[in-house]
Amino acid sequence: MYNLLIGFGDGLAFGGRVFEHTDQIVREYVQPAGAVDPSRLVNLPTLVMPETGDSSSQQVARIGRITSLQRTGADYRFTFVENPGFPALSTDRVVSLAQDLQIDTWEFTRTHWAVKDVDLYGVLLGGGAAEQLAPQVFKFPVHLPREKDLVAVMMPFAGFGAVYEAIKEAVERAGLRCHRADDIWENHHIMDDVLSLIWRSRVVVSDLSGKNPNVFYETGIAHTIGRDVVPIAQSLSDVPFDLRSIRTLTYHPNAEGLGELARGLETRLRTLTA
């Protein structure tokens, strides 16, 4: 199931055009007891695009989700967050997938909000609408949005508790929040949690101390999918030759050194997220 918003801009949808071209069984699901249940629309995959006949709008469709929905008189105010895992699509490309997306041809020229009982990501990926990274060992959770305040921390666990506390202090002072893989348990396989964390993050902090192979592997994944990576290490000798062109924050694992690490990391995070 997905939201289809055609022609609506500035986060405002006209009440009279909401749920046009939506099957009755879907209407009953999103409007139990005759009233819209925002929880059944918020976070659904969402496709937002202009009318194809609107020459004043850039003919580009975006993929993401609705994160908030509020009734204002007869209308609805909403917040749309784009999924960074999908590039913008031309409206022509969406039109070419109309049958699979269950969009009637004349819907493209009418401003409205429909809800379609279709797997949006399945159609787009199956139709080649987005370039896919297709590793053989794991799958990227491309359906998850990027969280602009999330910092992922990749580091050895044993003996690094004080280091993680210094990182958390820097992250929080920069107005962000951080997690490492052992903070979450959403999947059966820990690597799926690691991938989810890296995918959703705005910045990845990688502690290369001790030449931990897991951290190197995870850092490579973060670089591959275009995340900003801040390398840190207790010694530059721990940094592989191929990564030495990237500036690394070095630190000593004592109270004074961890304080300096927190201050330096806070400064770098503020720069990256400004």
C-alpha cells in the first residue's frame, strides 16, 4: 500500500480531493468509522509528483513517506520526507509504470491524494526506476528513510566503553543522537541491524583503533553508500594506507585525551550537519 500525491505542494491537501481514485476497501481501511486515521497513512511509502500537464512545475517525482498528518478544517496538512535511497524520477518514468502502480492515465492530470494497494518499492525496483546497489551477501534496507540527526558508531566493543561515552557526549552536544549496533535489536542477524543503522544514519563515526576487521568492513560499506564518515583512532598506525588521505581524529584513551576527542568530534559533526 502506498500514498499517491499528485499536484499538492507546500504540505497542504484539499479535503475534497483526498482519497479520490482509491478503492473502497482501501478507503474503509484508512477511514475506519468514516474518519481518517492518520496512523494508517503516516509512514506508508509515498510518491509525490506534479500534474503531468503543469508546465510551471519541474516534472520530477519523489519517493519517501508522510511523517505527520493533521486535519485543518476541511483540508489536511502533511509533512513529506524524501527517501535518500531513491533518486528523483522523471514523471515520464512514473507514467510508464502506471499500470503496475494502479494509476489511471487521467489521474496524472488531476490534483488528488489516492491510496493504492500496491507495493511501491517492489514496482519501482522491479521496473528499474532506481539504481540499485545489489550486494550478494546482504541487502540494503532501501525502504528506510535517512534520519538527519542519527550518528552511527562503528567501533570495537570490548574495552571501549569510555571511548563510546566520549563519542556520545560529542554527539549530544552537537544536537544529534548516536547508536552503535549493540544499542539495537531489530533483526535476527546482527549484520542486518548494522546495515540498518548505517543506512539510516547522517554520519558514521568509525574507530579504527586496533585494526578491527569488522570496523573496516562496516566503514567500507558506509563509504560505498555515500555516508559522511569521521575516522578516529588511538594511533595513525591503525589506519590502513588507503584511508590515510582522509583526516583522522587521533586520541589518547585517558581522561584528558577523551575530553579532547569529544571536543574535536563535536566540532566536526557541527560542520558536517550545518
